[in-house]
Amino acid sequence: MGIREIKLDTRCWNPGENLSQEGGEYTHVTITYNISGSRDKIDRHIDKLVENECDLQKVDCVNTVIYWQSRFDGDSTEELNDNVKSSLKAKLREIFVDSSNLSHTTVTTYCMVGNIRAFAFELDA
């Protein structure tokens, strides 16, 4: 049940990363994902989570996008990015890994965190 960060090529992204962040405010997080293998168990797990959490929503018009709101803080850009990355990893494990009913698939995610920056991960689900 590992999670690995995928390095994104950001050379062509303008104006860049870490544009702005207001401390203590909710940040919009868009999580897009791809499941290699059977997605049935993961879809059921996501549906169960969405029912019980008001800050997590499945985007109805597409079946591979989740919307999440969270608060992220940090006294520096590095600390903010570390806090976002740590929170994302925990949330992605919660969303995609049901330890009581593993799907034995790989999930690749791309996460756009408000106006902060993008992250990508690969999980064993």
C-alpha cells in the first residue's frame, strides 16, 4: 500500500507555482485519477466516502475527478508545500485504499491544489 510522488515537468508552466495562499482559508483541491485494472472496488469505496464527508465531492459529469476542500498553512513556501503534500498523501490513502478490501490495482493521481501548486502520486490500492 505504498504511495510515490511523481515528479511533474513544470518548465513550461507560467507564471509558475506557489502564486498565493491565504493562511487559514479553505483551498480548493481538484483530484483527477486513473485506475489501472478493475475500478469497481475503488468506485464503491469513493462513493461511500463521499456520502459521509461534506468536504469531499465526486464530480458527477466525469467519473475520474474528485473535489476536496481543506485548509493548509505554512510559514514559508517550503513548509506550505510540505504540509500540502503530507495532507494530500493522507487524503489519497483514505480515498483510494480500502485496507479491508484491497483492489490490487494502481491509481495515478494529479492534484491541483488551489493557487498553490500541482502534485502527482501513484498509489498501490
